[in-house]
Amino acid sequence: MAAVLLVNRQCRRKSRTFRQRMVHLDCLSDQEVVARYRLDKAAIYELESICRQDLSPLTGRSFAVSSLTKVLIGLRYLAKGDFISEVGDIHGVSKARAAVYIHQFIRSVNLRLKNIRFPTERSSLHHLKRKFYEKCRIPNVIGAVDGTLIPIQGPSQDEAAYVCRKGFHALNVQAVVDAEMRFTDVVSRWPGSQHDAAIFNACGLKTHLEQSNNGLLLGDSGYPLRRYLLTPKVNPTTPQEEAFNKHHSRGRVVVEKAFGILKSRFRCLHKSGGVLPFSPEKSSQVVVACMRLHNFCKTRGVQEPVEIITQDDDDDDNNLPNGDDRNNNNIRQELINLF
């Protein structure tokens, strides 16, 4: 009787199905590859070699998924913000496995790509200051800072804290960029309701700038005026103040453009690609990985997206007083007098 039951159970067991997995990069032009994965072929192969140690299968049995396929799955999700099931279908894996490979890829990128570094060497700082001066004619500038909202799925804990001023669940991500729109510092752990100024006041970069006196950051009027953080003149009344604001905007716009390119390249970060369907902690890692890949693309000279998203959801937030003091106003006035 037991033998009969065993035979029946084996007959009912569903046979395993191995989907066909086609790595089809060689069948596509570089332009087509960039449109689908945001990196060109050479950059994808280089990225795969960087992440291979983390993504290579431990065995060759049972049609193991290659590290290159895992890289393509991760890039496709970040680039399009597609349903994970569709990303899996395209690359011949199940939805569950696609989700696993996406997170493996994110962890590997954040572990292996160490390309978000705030400059501290004298030569790097001098280069930054020269580039910003050529752009906005304001001396001693080493970066531009701003925040951007990244839509996420409403979390189960502290849900209300993640509702941003625009009315959707989000992370408020602070970033600093250089004159060439590379990210040099990022803070991605704060909920969407947090004010930009509060995020800056709690970050380690603020302490570094206070202690080092290496240069200035350009920020919008939502930030407080500080010795190391230069904001525009609110309600300018003289031609010099208006000229200063105009040049300040020329310098600060690089961070807005960088956010626009980032969200255009990786649609999973923009509301047009839906929302990140992960916990805030995992969503934060996705954001950082996208910024590291953005810097990787800048270094590799990968073409930028044709249509660049504007920062319509990240307008200045001036709800809090900026807390300017006389000394900081005097420092800004000396710069205004240059114009």
C-alpha cells in the first residue's frame, strides 16, 4: 500500500521547467543596449567583471544563472522600473528569483563600486573650485547640495512619516554633486516628511565642513546660510544682489540636472516608473546603487538619456526659517560685492 502511495505521489509531482535564457547583447547595437539597460556593452561587461565575485553561481548544475544574466536583470529593473515578473520573463527566470537577483546585484554594486567620495585632497579641491568658478564665477565652491524625493511603497511602520509634502510616500534623499554632475556625497535614509535643512544638520558632511574649512557648498533658500553653505539672497534689492543670485543659480543647477539625469536613466526612482516596492532600508540601498552607477556611466562616457526629467517634484521648501546670523551674512555680502 505504501509503495502505491509513493508511486502516485511521484506521478503527481510537477516536472521542473528550465526556461531558455538568452544573453542577447551581441544581437543588439550599442544604442539599443543603452536604451534597454542604460549602459553600453563595454560598460556592462566591465561591471560584470567587477561584480562577478558576488554574483557567480556556486555550481554549474541545474542550469545555474550566470553573473552576466544577474547583472542584466538588475540593470533592466533599475532602468525601466518594470514589474519584477516582466523582468524575470525577459531573462528566463521566475519572479521570485528575479527579485533575489535584483537585491544581489544592488548589494554587489554598493560593495564593489566605491565611486561616491567627497574630495579631501588639496589637488581635488583645487580642481573643483576652478570648475565651479568657470561655471558661476563664485570662488571657493566645492559642491552643490539639494534633496530629491524618491517614491516608495508605504511602509508598515511609521507610515505617516514617509508621506512627503507632495502627498505620496517617499524617501527624501540628500546629495552633493561636483561641477561635472558626479555625486560626491549622499544621505538616503530619511523619510519624505523630513525637511532638507534638518537632514543637512544631521549629516556627517556638515561636521566635516565645519572642521575642515575647505570650501563652500551651494544650496537653495531652503537651507540655512552658513560659513560653509552659501544660499541665494532672498528678495534681492540691488543689481549686485540680483547678479549674485543669477550666478549662484548657475552653479547650483548642476545638482538639479544631476537628479534629472539620474531619474531619467533609472526610471525606478521616478514616479513614471511606479514606486520602489521595497522596505525603506532596501529602497535606500537601491538609490545609492543608482547613484554609483550614474558615476560609473559618467566615468565611462556612456551617453545620457535623450529625454531628461525636470525636477518638478523637488521645488524649494521654505517653510522653516533659515536662521542666518550677522557673520554669515557678512561673508555672503563680500561675495555679492564681487558682482
